[in-house]
Amino acid sequence: MKDNKFQREALQVKEAQAKIIKYANPLESEDVSLDECCGRYLAEKVIAPHPFPAFNRSSMDGYAIIAGDTRNCVNGQVVWLEIVDNIPCGAVPAVDITPGTAARIMTGAQVPVGADAVVMLEVTERREEEGKTYVGIRKKLEANSNITPQGFELSQGDLVLPTGRLISAGDIAVLAAFGLHTVKVYRRPKVAIFATGTELLEVHEPLEPGKIRNSNSPMLEALVKETGGVSVMLGAIVDDLELARSKVQMALETYDFVITTGGVSVGDYDIMGDLVREQSGNMLFNKVTMRPGSVTTAAVRGGKLLLALSGNPGACFVGFQLFARPVISLMQSASKPFLPEWSATLGTDYKRVNNFTRFVRARLEIKDGSLFAYPALIDESSVTVTIKDSDCLIVVPPEEKGLSAGDKVTVIKLPG
Amino acid sequence: MKDNKFQREALQVKEAQAKIIKYANPLESEDVSLDECCGRYLAEKVIAPHPFPAFNRSSMDGYAIIAGDTRNCVNGQVVWLEIVDNIPCGAVPAVDITPGTAARIMTGAQVPVGADAVVMLEVTERREEEGKTYVGIRKKLEANSNITPQGFELSQGDLVLPTGRLISAGDIAVLAAFGLHTVKVYRRPKVAIFATGTELLEVHEPLEPGKIRNSNSPMLEALVKETGGVSVMLGAIVDDLELARSKVQMALETYDFVITTGGVSVGDYDIMGDLVREQSGNMLFNKVTMRPGSVTTAAVRGGKLLLALSGNPGACFVGFQLFARPVISLMQSASKPFLPEWSATLGTDYKRVNNFTRFVRARLEIKDGSLFAYPALIDESSVTVTIKDSDCLIVVPPEEKGLSAGDKVTVIKLPG
């Protein structure tokens, strides 16, 4: 049941995304040590096992006192309190504080029972008398001064981090504070990458007339890693349908997700298109109303996803960001699988028109608190060099008249 | 020659940054393979070794022709050209195109000599006559239609990527296209991380009264990695000046950069402060007019930098971003060693005032093309939880009156 190559049913990008992510199921979880979890996705929610801080903590170097003892500190009057303890960080106070007494205390140390304020060292004086030491205070203190109370940041049982959270350095600080030295995260998806095309040379090969080096596979390899996946480079598929079918089938059985680049347009050698069409029941889409990358094709076989991206570098890049990134992210149960969409002002006219939505490589600038997006000077689908200089994609809806500088646009923020 | 602990000469943040980066010299370079260079910094500029594309390339599946042959295609008139060649991708054209002839050509294939346009397959027809095959064209074509000329993206000798460039997935595509399978990058700095303080428990240890788990070291480990460095975890320094001195000395001799956390304020056990003060000739600064982290201290010994960050988690984080990040980046010769500063509008009032510049953890929102920054509800220097929820730091200058919603502010964009 072969479709006509030229008669493809075109889906909107959001429709195509909805179709493909249905099959992007979270993988199993695994335990990793705290020092390996940055950039991974949490596979369990983290609940505070104890209040944080766990005790009333001094936020100053100084003296723990009863604030009421300073009530007479007016008009330069000094109150003298007997120093009955010395509490370095990490120590347990030996003595409770009672009226008329104080304890020397360090920043971060546990405030002793009885004390309800800490007076900072710099505003105190000290004297000795009959073998006892006293601290002199000249300033009236409010209760709770310079104390961070137990549970100030989190109470026991509070949600600290939700499932599907991308773990950052700041998260690691909190996990460490709660003693979580191993962390349950989703396994990284193993993503197989194929290129197709007899025109492709390996990167290390010398240039030959008519040929180009395979630049999409190394780019996809880096993009897969950036998205948290493990790239498995499976080389090039030559233009032999039988061989292509068995290679792709093997990859689908062995890996979590298969991405190919090239071989999906309407030419005679569009092997990936042929391969998907021959089992059209499994095809999710083979045309998307987008530029570049309208030929982007996806299929599902035995529960595994096959994404066939265009061989044009620009289209391959955009197709990865729109379709592969959410799939790889959702396999790790990411709470935010799509790239963020921001609003911005168009910095210069953009007059290329199309009946498909265009994803234009562009650069963001921030001026006086406002975002401006500048389209790349050349953004043909086949162009490679502007990928590296872009930090967003401007979403240009199908338009008769193009867009003018000053128009409001939606941009998709690229990572990094 | 001990300074008085309380009498420190305070530097502005920019002054302190200028002092420390003077000693952040680029490390040696090393060759890595293309698949390992993403996120590294280029140690040589990349010059295009050949034009890109290397040949006139068809951007369509169709027929390579001489545009002039279609000059009579008006009012539905069809011109018939003899098909003399078939050029798949990667092939070298066998025949030059002369008036009256055409070659079947694939997207991405080399345009034959003589042809100056490609007509797309979908608008052509085909017929056979006396053993010859002809293509019928109904539409007048302009010269250069559907051809991407040699050197369209880059000419031979063009600068492709400058030294100090952080290599992205898009850069990898270009490096691959030019056959650069190994890439010269700066070595990753080895950054030793110490914590100080007898109050610290290891992450795996059960909580004890008065003690806290060391959360700064794992956070710094993740931040160093994020900045391209290699973290070397050297545990905790106990409060013994002699031991601390020898440990820090060993680390300075062995690694490229030493970061400590804790032990820099004015308490009795502020061992890092003591250690730096005892050789004050080497001290770069021990007070910065910033909150949090005013006690941030830096010294240089034997040409190596020692950065002593505050033990307060918020201050440790901010100190890393302002001082350690540029150092680690510059050791890799980064062209942009500092985090980007953006302008934004303050989303809510911020009324905490201080005579020092405050770096307030905050969250960015984009509404209708404008950036709004929302300060974290609690941003005490000792607070850990708001680090993870912040994507920027609002720079609050020393102010008498605080800031109001709607005020323009500068924010430092955090990575990720």
C-alpha cells in the first residue's frame, strides 16, 4: 500500500508533536550518586525528612541572650550578662540561658535553650571580674534578632523537589543538605543516529567532487547529549532499501529511539520515505506544515519511535528541536519537555512568505528590558553556518505580507 | 603582619573581579575528537579550508537546465529538453549541459557545467521519443533558480570560528563539514574544593544535634563542572591552622585553582581568613561591597589562585558566579567569561536596603516581549532553597529607599 509520494497529508506542528509524544514513555529509573545526578531528571519526589534548618541557628558571630535582658539599654546604659557557655559551630550548647546570662556563639551554631536573640560581636564589650567573664551590651534587642528559626526554609514533610525535575546545582545543595547521597533518576534514553545518502563522506575523509561530509550526524550526536540522551552513532545507510530496512529494524529493537537524517523528500533516492511508506499503518506523519523540514517523517514500530529528519542541516536542526527533543525529554519524564516559547519584538523586517509556518533561525537582544529577535541573514533550509549563531527560532506564521520590524513575534528559545 | 579582622578594605565587585581575573591565565591546549569537543573552548581559530558549499548545489529535486532555454515558456507553451544525464547526490556530472539539454538532478547534487538553473520535478512532465527521453517545462525560469552557489555560506579563508569560542552543536556541524575530526581546545582546569568547619557532616552521615551536612561542596562541584572545569573534592578542613595551611598548599601545588567555602568571616574559627591574612602580601581582597558574600576572600600563591567563599550557601553560590566562574572560564580562554547582564523591569517591590550592592536571587518572566524579574521571597545569605528556583540575580545598588515594582533593574542571567 504505497502512498503517492507527492500526495502527503500535512499536519500542523502541534498536531505532529502531539502524535509523536504519545509514544514517548518514561524509561525505568536508576539510582545514581549525588555527584552524578546534575542534568538528570528526578524519578521520585523529594520530601523534607526533617525541618530545615534542623535547629534554631545563629546568623551572627556574637552572644546568645534573652532579648528581655536588654530592655534597659536606653540612653547609653550598658547591661552586663555573665558568659556561661561558648558554642562553636557544630557544638551542642552545654547550658541553658537564664536571665542575666549569655553564651558566646558562632555564625551557624545552635542557639541554646532559653536564648531568643543573638547580639553581634562587633557591638559588644567584655570584662572579667572575680574569675567570671561578662559581656556588655548597649543596644536594646528585639526577640528573634539574628536567629534563623528551625524550619525557616522547609518544614518536615514539605515537597522539596517534584518528579520530572531537571536537577541543577542548586537542587544538589538541597539534596545534600537532606543527606540524599543517592538519587533516583530516569535512565538516559539510548538514541541511535543514522545518516542516509551516498553523497556523504565521513568527517575524516578528504573532500571528493560532488560529495559532502556528514555534518548532521555529529550535530545530532551533540544535540542528543545536550537533551540528556546517550547517542549511538550507527554511521550511514546506503541507498539500498533491503539493507536500510534491516539496519533500522535492528536499531529499533536495540535502542530506545531511532533518528535518521536525509532520505525523506520526494527524490528517487529517498529511502527513509520509502521505508516508512511500505508500512503506512505505523506512520505517524510524513509531512508537517513547517519550513524548514516539511518532509519530517515519524513512525512507530513495535512501540519504538523512528524519526526521519530532513538531510538539510537547517531542517535537521529545527526538526530535532521540535520533535526529537520533547521525545528524549519525555523518556526521562521531564516536566518541561518543550523548549520555552517567549514573546519578542521583531528587530528587522522579515519578508519571506510561505503557506507553511516558518521557524527562522535568529539572535535575541535585550534592550531596556525588552526582547528583540533578529533573523539570520540567510536561513535557507540547506544552510549550516547560521545554526551556530542562533539562540532562538522566530515562529513566522503563514502570512501573505511578511513581518515588519516592530511586530510582536513568538520565539522558541534554544538551549545554552 | 596580621590585619585587624574588623578593619578590611572593601572593594567594589568590579574591582575585585578585575584583581582576580588578572591571574586567570589560559591553560595549555589539547586535541580532542569532534565527538568530545561540545562545551569546550576552541584553542585555535578555524579558517575555512575550502568554499562552503564546495560546489554549485541543487536545492531541488528536478532538472538542471540552461535558464535561457525556457525563454519561450509563455502562455502555456512547453519547451522540451533532451535528458542527457542523471545526477544523484554524491555523483559527478558526466556531461556538460548545452542548449536544448537537461540533466535529472537530486537535491544536494552537484550542478553540471553549463547549467545555470534547476526546475523542480513537480512542475515538469516527461516523454520518450525515438529512444530519447525529454523533459517538458511550462514555466520561464530565471538564471540561478534553485541553485546554491559554491561559497554561498563561506569562502575559502573566511573565519569560521574564533579562538575562545564555546563549542555548541551548531559549531560541530560546521567543524564536521570542513572535515575537522580533531579539535584543539583548552584543557579543563582542575579545581580543588575544600569546605571548612567542624559543624559539617558528610552528605551520607546521619544528622547530629548542632551539625549540618556539607551542601556547599557538592553544589560547587556541580557549578565547576557546569563551567567546564574538573572538580576535585578534597573534603573538609578541620579548624587547625597548621593542617589547613599544608592542605591548601598541597592543593595549590597540584591543581589549577583552589576554592574553599566557609571560614572567612570574623568569628574565632575563621581559619581561611587567618590563613590568608598571615601572608597578606599575597592577598587580593578580603572584603567586597556586596551582599551576600561580603567576606569573599582571594589570594594568589605561587601564581595559583585561592578563592575563599563564604560558608553561607546563598553567599557561596553568588560568590562562585561572580568570581570563580570568570576565573575557570578564562583558564579556558573563554571569549565571554562573565555571565550576561540583562536589563529587566522589577516585578514586585524590593525594600531591603544596604550600603553594599545586593545580588538578589530572582526569577525571570517574559510578558509581551518584556522581561520582568521577581525577587525570591526569602533571600537571606544563609538560605539554600531559593538558589534552585532562581534563574537570575537582580543587582540592587546601594540605596536608601529600596526599589519599587516597575523600576528598571540589571539582572545577571544564570546559566540553564
